[in-house]
Amino acid sequence: MTKIIKIAIIGLGQVGNYLYRELNLKKKNIEIKSGKKIQIVALSAKNKNKKRKYKIDKKIFYTDPIKIIKNIKPDILFEAIGQSDGISKKVVETALRNQIHVITPNKALISKHGDYLSKLAEDNNVNLEFEASVAGGIPILKTIKEGLATNKIKKVYGILNGTTNYILTEMENSNENFDRVLKKAQDLGYAEPGNPKLDLNGFDAFAKVRILSALAFNNQISKHKCIMEGIENIDLKDIKIANQLNLKIKLLGICEMINNRLFETVHPCLVNKDTYIGNVNGVMNAVITEGKPVGESILQGEGAGPGPTSSSLLSDLLSILRGNIKFPFGIASNKRKVVKVFNNNDYSNSLYLRFEVKDKQGVLSSITNRLAKYKISVKRIIQTPVKKRNSATIVIITHKTSEKNARNCLSIFRNNKNILKFPTLIRLYN
């Protein structure tokens, strides 16, 4: 007789509710592919009676998720609450200690506590699976852990947040400003209706970068301070000027080993229109790995939404059902090293600098003189007067300069009466 695998779902938001439906619809398919029968034995969320898109079985609803672990003892638990600490951490921790396999899309939790939780999973001989935590439906973590397991990866980068990519694409296509396009993204469900800050400020993508770098380079999750910028300061004007320069603005997450030191960052980049990454639009994500001997590998797909996320969650489920007990980060916790960190001050790029200035003689030369003082050489200048306001937009493209030079130089412009707002800086992707 086929053993029935008991499943619990904790968190019934967009992802958890959609997953519940998918598990019920695909029971037969899962049995055919794994040889195991599944049964959802418990559900938990804040509100039992909340109106949800897909109806749940209230007879198996528990207000306290810890009681599910202690009393029901499911074989596999899905955590879909989404907090970095609090109840999310407690549920996952308690489940692993009770030798229950855990599957989660929670990138905030894994990027903060992944080292501790993966060791806990190993000690209890169960799986901690988190494919859905990075790039939605794109199987990038399995690709690194399994498909590229014997390659020496030196760099992973790409578009890791579908919300910001949609906003930047839509601003370009519709000629509408940031606030209007953000509202559109919220209406379509691509951005959080209440507070989309973690997408917009780069934190969401940065949590994914930390998970990717830990997997790609076999190191413990880094805790050092990095360059993290979002898209809140990108103006429609920047997108139009980029278009004139045959460039596009993309929010990129980057992790790489530079001279055996770890470098991680998330920030907007200007990329050429004719590059691969310049043509990844809408809610699409794309992840590019560079390694030896495989060379460059590219994975692209939808990175947000309950559908793509559930696809990865079910992939993890099948992996467990097939009996694959494996290290959460590809190798044993005690083999994962602490790596030295690349100095952010030495990070170098060409820069796009946009100044809004008073339209008067000598302003441009005062800007270029100050750039020269910090050894920032000018490659190109575009000056556009706005006669009605007696002002001008000056865009300067520089040759490569260090992060330290750029930061020190720009700080001088804060107190310049002829500069109407602090300059916008966007790095050109090398």
C-alpha cells in the first residue's frame, strides 16, 4: 500500500492560496511522477474567514501553526508567510527540529538565517528547499546546485525583480512617470498594494543576490555592507535620455569573485539596447552565470506571481518525494567557507550624471572642474536648456572611475546654489 505523505501549508496569501489549489489539482500527476500520494492535512494563516481567491477546507485550519507541527506531525511543511524573523523563523526552525521537510519561497528568511537553518536541516536529516526564493519559476538554484555542480562559477548577475523591471519597461513604453506606472503595477498585482518599498529600494533583489552568491561560490551567506540602490530616483527624463544614447535602464543584481574576494551589489545600470539583458522586459527575470568550463549560461522566465512561484515550490516537493535528501546549499555546512570581501570603494564604472541647473554662464565649467579635481574624466556631455524655467539639464557620461571618487565628488554638489537638485547617478554596466 502506498504511503500517504502528509502536507501542511503555513501562510495562505497569494502564493499559499494558489499553492493549495495546485496541490489539490495535481495530486494524480504528483503521484505518477513520484510514486507517492499526498494529502493536505493542515492549513494555517492569520484569518480563517478571510475571503480568498480559492476556497480552503476550514476543517483542517489551525490558528496556531506550531500545534500543527507538534500534534499533526506532517511529513512536509510549506512556509509561505514571508517574514525574515518572527513566526516564519519559528515555524521553519520547529519543523526542522521535528524532522519535517521544509519548502519555502521566503528569500528574506533564507538570506538572513539560511546558514543556521541549513545546518539544522542537515543535523536532522531533512530537506530545506528554497528554489522559489530566487527568480520565481526559473530553476536557477537547482541549475547551480546540480546542473553546474562541477563548474567553477566566477559571476552570477541579472534582473532579479519582476516588479522593478515591469516599472522601468512600462515607463519607457507608455511615456508615463514613475508614480503612475507604480499604481498600474499595483493594480495588476505585480507590486504590493500597500507598501512596495522592498521591491523598489533594491532589498528584494539583494536578498536573492546573497542566496545566489552563497550557492555559486560555496561560501557562508555574507553579512557585510554593500552597495544597494533601487529605482525610486529614476525619472522618466532619465529613461528618455538613455533611449537617445541607445541605452536602457535595468535594475541588476550582481555577485562575483574579484581577486578571490566576494563582491555583491544591486543598483540601476545603463545597458546597451542590443545586449541580451537590455531586451529582458516586463515582469521577466533573467539570470546569467559565468563559469568554467561551461562558459556563459542564461535562464529567463517570469520571476514574480503565484504561478511561477508555485511551479518552483512543486519542483522542490517532487525532489523530496523522490527521496533526494541533500545539502540545502549544495555542500555540507562545515565545508562552506567565510570569504574575504572586495572593497566597495574600488568598484569602478563609467557614470551617467544628470544635473538640473540654473541656465547661466559658468555652471557647466564649474561642474567639469570639480569632476576633474576627483580624476573623473568626461566622455560626453548633453546640455538641454528649459527656457520657460530658465534652467537646463546637463547629462555627463564619464570614463571609468572608482566608487570612492564618485561619492566624494558628488557630495560637493549638495551646497551649490546653481544646482537645483542633487545629481542623479546611474552606473553604466561594464
